[in-house]
Amino acid sequence: MKYLKKYDIFLEDGFDVQPTDLPNIKKSKEQLTKVKGDIDDFNKKKSQIDTIYKTAKDDKEIDSKISNLLGADPKTRNPYIVNYLTAAEKQRELDKIIDNRVNNKSNMDEYKDLMQQAKDDNTKKIAQSKIDELSKKMKDDEKKIKDLKDESYKRKKQIDTTSNNNLKEIEDDVKNITTKT
């Protein structure tokens, strides 16, 4: 029974630095507390960031809401959140391209109808040139959509992997610290 640790050790949210701690243990506890706090903060604010990027009308609104959420100084921001902001920006860009693609498809259908109803050759030529232009634009958008989906997926996966690895390292460090003390 003397080898059992107190249950309270495993419930710690932060790692209290004791005056009797050795310098390396003290530094480790401080670093672990910061990383754990950053990951927790990231998990809390991730959905808020997604909401901001989906509901904002323009980039100025996004910037102001993100500054309100994260603070004005970009140097003191959480690194996990900063990485996620780029992924959210890519997702917003992807959504814009998809919306434009839907509009282009609708316009292309209108020009096809116009071309079928037109009686003179000049109107048919103009409608056909607009159809060709919209078709080219849609093909270009198709490649952009694929690239943005891949990039967004990779970025989000990298963020999740990094945070999970850091949490695992924290758990390992906690085990090492608690066995030394």
C-alpha cells in the first residue's frame, strides 16, 4: 500500500510549483501548465472561430471579431489558434469559391436558355461566348476547390496531431515528475 500515490495527484489541472522543487522540475511544471492551457484554450475557441468565419460578411469584420476574441497583440496569441486561423481562412476561401461556382452555373443555364430562344446569330454568339467564359471559370474553380480542400484537411489534421502529441508528452512528463517526487 505504501507504493500507491494519492489520487489527488492525478486530478491536477495545473502543476503547482513548490518552493522545494528543483529548478528543472519547476521549469517543466511551468511549461506543462502553459502547453496544457494553450490546448484547452484552443479547444474552447475553435468553434467560436469557425462561427466567426462562417457568419462574417467581410474581412474587416473577421479581423475585428478575431481581435476581440484573441486579443490585439498577435505576438501573445496561442500558437494552436494561430495555426487554426489559417485553416479557417482556407475554409472560408473554399466556401466563397463554391458559392461563386453555384452562381456561375445559374448564369450559364440562363445564357443557354437565351441562346435557344434567340433568333439572330449575333445574340447566339454573345450567349455562346458567355457560356464558354463561365465554363472556363468553373473548370479553374474546380482545381482551386480540390487544392483548398486538400490544404485545409492537411492543416486541420496537422493541428490535431500536434495537440494530441503535446498532450501525450504532457501525460508522460506528469508520470515522470510524479515518480521523481
